Amino acid sequence: MMAKFTKEEILRSAKEENVRYIRLMFTDINGVIKSVEVPVGRLETALDGKVMFDGSSIEGFVRIMEADMYLRPDYNTWLIFSWEETAYGKVARLICDVYTPDGKAFAGDPRSNLKRVAARMEKLGFSALNIGFEPEFFLFKTDEHGNPKMEFTDNGGYFDLSPIDGAGDCRRDIVLELERIGFTIEASHHEVAPGQNEINFQFSNIIEACDNVQTFKLVVKNVARRHGLHATFMPKPVAKINGSGMHTNCSLADLEGNNAFYDPKDPNGLSLVARKWLTGILTHAQGFCAITNPTVNSYKRLVPGYEAPCYISWSEHNRSVMVRIPATRGRTTRTEIRSVDCSANPYLAMATILAAGLDGVENDLPLIGPVNENLFAKSAKERAALGVENLPENLKEALLALSKDEVIKDALGAHIYKKFVELKNHEWDDFRMSITEWELKRYLNMM
């Protein structure tokens, strides 16, 4: 998707397309998109990386006495928002890295941190980590004020068509809007649960893939609002139905651009690099779970019975495992990590996944073999006999596992690790001190 732009080309594009307003976007530690907005008259200043903002106001960034931060735009992320055309002119965006006043990449910027981890991949002889995200989301109806109601757009199921799939028109418009801004869409369909949808787009290299999924979320939410609907990427908005994940397909490329996971001489078409990568992913799965599944709600999805993975294992055909190897081989040989959900900050999630996989590739970890049995049908004792461990059952367990994993902590860096854990401990404490509707229904009259 990402085009290559120079400063001069961006200035010319803004003039020719009547761009009047620019959003300088970045992502905070929680994965929330933030922006500093400037009129087109300040575009050249922005392109020179001279727009400053108050970092102390951003969740997990810095203290008030360290507030000044600068935004350095990635020219290749220049994008005119087709869905925000106005009478006075167009709106565009640039995705930025955050820098300190002394010209250094800010250690608390998730995008800059991912670049740091990706540099290690290149030193090990790989040119790219290609990522294909599969984000799922729910569409809910809204009230007269535009607030979401817990009413599904439809009662459709997997691959259903209109009129059963009541979200078809909205999903089609999302796809067309994405194509309009340069996405290559591979497929879209109704998912298993009522009101649940999935749109898949073409894979790209690690930084661009994370940029794309952030842009994807913006488009989905804006087009849904245009249809009078609310789109949510919350992992489990409704109990006792399937939750929403973001299956993450990964493949390393060597220096010649070949897929390093494919070996035509292997009976299963998987290279030793792929098997080592899988071993690294599974070895650190508990450690990075707090990053790939970072909310209290994430763990309402990671339960048996709703197709979400709970058990740390891999297989070629078994969908009860955490990591699946899709059947295609050659250029498209890949690992599909099925535990990730859309509440994750994609830059942090991919930094930890990449670090985990590279630890397996670089170090002589004992190879972990596939599990080809239905783990959902096994008892805890039977799973233990197969050597299969569980993913954490809640955010507190995940934070504890993270605290013990030095590889994952290093992938986050000291600043992000400290701030992330502080934020998530506050979230857990707030949750455990809250009184839920479930508790009131179960205990109020009984006791």
C-alpha cells in the first residue's frame, strides 16, 4: 500500500488536491491513535519535523518536566482522507515518530521502538518480516445520539449473505473506501457471531503493516458511523458468543527476498528457520500475552468453546492450537498466531512477537513439535502429558508472566515496560474493585 514520497511531492500533492488540514498522527502505549493538527500553511514546518507537542499529556509518555516532544513524519505515510472531504478542502495525514528535543528517538514511542527491534532482525540476515493481519470487529446499532446500543446489526453467521447479513452494505462500503486509499483487499465476510465481521488485506512489511492496521481501524469506525452504526474492536463485547481476534500471519524473508519459512526439501515444506521461529513464539507466548492481549476483556475471549486459542501449541491443520500453519507453501508459507486481539497496540505486539521468534531462530532452543489432536477435547492432565501449557487466564497472570520474561521486556525497552505495567496494574485494580452486573444478579438477593 505504502507509496514513496519526497517532501516536494507531498507539498505539490497538497496544493493540487486542495488539502487544507493535516493530522500528524502517532500511537500511545495503549494503542490509541493521537494527533496534532496543523493547517496546510504549516505543512512544510511539519515535514521538517519541527512541530512540537506536550508529551506529558499522553498516556505513558513522560512527566510534566520532560514535556516537549517533536513529531517527525514518515513521508511514505502521506494519505488524503477520502472520507473527510469538506467544502473548504481536504484533510490529510502523516504518521510520525516521536523525538526528544536533543534529536533522539523517544524510548516511549511504540513505532520507534518497533524499528529498534526490527534492526536486530536485519542484523541476523533477514530483510523483512511480512505481516498479514486478520482483524475482526462487531457492528452495533446506535441510538438517536449516536451512542452504541447492544443491538446487533443482524443475526447472521459465518459467510452469510444479505438479507441475513444485515451489515453487508456497510462492510462493502468499508472495503471500497479502503481500496480508494490504496489498500489491496483480499476478502471480506460475515464472521461466526451476530454482527461480527472480518476484512482481510494484503500483507506488508512490519512497520507498514502496523501503520495499515491503525488506518484500517479509523476507516472502519468512520464508515460505520456514516451508516448509523458503531464499530468496535473490543475482543469480547458480548458473553457466550465468539469474540473478535486479530490473527497475525508472519513470514521472514531472507536478504534475497525469499520466504525463509519455506523448504521444498522438507516433507511438510517448513524450513528449520520456521521451526525455530515457532519454538521461540511458543516459548515466550505467556510472556508476550499481556502485550498481544492487553485488556481485562481480552481474557474473556481466551476461553474454551468459542474457537479462540487457550493452549500454547502449534499444528498445520489443528484449529485448537495457538499457532496454525496454513496449507499454502512457497512464497506464502507462514505462521498464523491466533491468540492476538485488536485491543493490542500493533507496534508493541509485533515488537514482542518478532523478539520471541528471533530468540528461537538465534538461540539453540529445543525444538517444539506440533500437536495434531483437538486440545479442546482434552483434560488438563491430558494436555500436560502432551507438554501443552495454558495461556494466562487473566490480565494479572499475564503481567506476572511478562515480569519473568527478559526477552520480551527487552523488546519493549525499559521505559515502555515500566509505563505499560503501571497502566495495566491500574486497570486490573480498577476492575477487581468494581462491582459487576453478574455479581449483583448472583448475590444480591441470595445473601
